[in-house]
Amino acid sequence: MAVRRNQDEQVKAFWDQTEEELGEEVIVYAMGRCLSGCAELPPSAQMWGLFFITERALYFRHFPRQSWFNSLMSSSGVSADKEVYISVPMERIQDVAVHRESSFLKRLMSSTPPTFSIEYIEADASVQTLSFFVESKTDTFYKVIDSCRA
């Protein structure tokens, strides 16, 4: 019980610190996997991390990690010891789409959650696409992004 309480306190401290750094409240967060657009990834590589949303931006944060297993699996060329931290301002988001399997049977048998595709304008006026999925809260993520863009 004390271990669980300590973990809860660490999680709360992390989000308190994140909100202090950003200067605003984190509305929703979830663990997820970036499929493209979070970093320079080879086509087969995918990066896990935290996705979170404030009123002003969508964020992705991949934490450095290194273990013997990760070393064996790092053939993708993505450095496991490099932090990735990106933000996409809400006012730059042009389009948000959630791609779901079309049939109930395919959704039931699929191991991949619905995938977000976010098209946004970069600071240099180029159009970029961020593709990812979150392990939970897909509908909440969509609703929050949609309401913050309005």
C-alpha cells in the first residue's frame, strides 16, 4: 500500500511540475505511440511516450531509457537515450482525423487502437502531419483537441 501511495505522489509531482513549466493546466494525458511526425524515425520505427493536451497545445514527450533489452531492440536507428519533446499549438492545427477500423469484427480483432492524424502548419509555413495513437481516452483526446481548436 505504501508503494502505491508513493507512486501516486510521484505521478502527481510530475504533473504539477509539468503544469508549472507550461504555465497552464494539463487537461488530459495518456500513454501512446507516435507513428510518424514526432521525430526523424525510420519507416518501421515507432516511439512510445506521453501525449498530453493543454488549452494551447498538444504535446508529446518521449523519455530516454536504456536497458539491455532496449539495446537489443534498437536496430531501428532511434536512439533510446535521446529525449523527444514536441508541441503543436492548437491555432496551427488545420485538421484532426481519427481512423478506426470500419467493421465491428475488424475492430474486435485489431490490436491497434484508433489512430490520430493531425495536420498542422509549422513555423516555416510548411504543412506537417503527426500520426499517433493513445492507449486509452481516444474519444476524450479527440473532443479536447476539437474544443481547444474552436
